[in-house]
Amino acid sequence: MMLYIVRHGETIENKQMILQGHLPGNLTENGKNQIINTAKHLQETNMQFDCIISSDLKRAIESAEIISQKFSLPIIPMALLRERNWGPHTGMTITEAAKKFKKNDKWCFPQKGDSYAFNEEEIINGNRYGKFAETDIEIYDRAQKALKEIKANYSFENIIIVTHGQFARNMIAAHFNCSYHKISPIINGEIRKLSI
């Protein structure tokens, strides 16, 4: 089974350097054009694609719909393919979050048992996205689970997967049994192939 993993198109929130996590995200015109170009690249492979499995977040679904228009393929939403959940830090700018929570190029968000004091806004946001951000281990485990579910539930030869930058890196890392930090960042609209 060959997966053609696509990162969704650029969003307004990407341009604003916001931790989107489970926010829906809104594609920019540039983002839509990126995905139109992605669809053209997929057509140039001359592969027979069987379906599109997409994160159920708006920015991914809209990207999947653009690709689907070129191939007339069904879109199967899968919540497991969502981006990393940043918990109460969802919506925070990356710069602000990095000052607080990035050490040695790794995210170190508060985890259960830590003494970090949430401010009122974080607590309000936490009611929707959870009190804690998803850890490296949790997103990696979710990526492994997504790969297993795709392999177990679909007997297709070629599947287009529409997901998110960090989650895509974790899927590839989970397949190769390495840290996602060893997988190069994926730009909006980029395609990575993975044989599972």
C-alpha cells in the first residue's frame, strides 16, 4: 500500500504564525493554489488513486475537496489524522509559545503533575482543547495507531492522505521507528510518499 501524504494548503493562521492544533484553520488563496498544484503533481504520477483519507479539520477537508475535484474520489474523514493538540496553548503565536515552552529545539509543554500555573485565558481555552498539550509520545502513538488503522481497514493500493505538517512527520517517523525531529519539515501542499 502506498500513501501519498499531503500537507494541507497555507492558512491565514499559518501566516499569523499561530499554533493551530485542532482549530479549523482557513485556507488562503495561496493555500488553495498550492493544493491545486498538488493535485496536478498527483495527476502527473499517472497513478490510479482509490480514495482520499483526510483529517476532519476544516483546512484539511477543504484541501482534500480541491484534490477530489481533480480525481472524483471519495473523501474519508479521520479524526486520528488531526494536527497535534496544543491544549490550552491553541491559538497562541509560535513565538510566544517558543519563549515559554521550547528548549533545545523541542517543545516542553506542561504535563500532568507539572507546577505550571495556567492563566485565566489558558484555562478558558483548555475547556475546549484540554488542560494539557499533546506530548511527543502521545502524537507519535496516535500516528502509529493511524497507520495501523489505515492498513487494517483499507485494502487499496494508492491512497492520498491529507493531514498536517507535524502529524505527517510523526506518521513517517512512526513507520521508520525514529523521532519526528529526524524527519524534515513539510511545507504546505507538499507530497511525501510512504509505502506501508
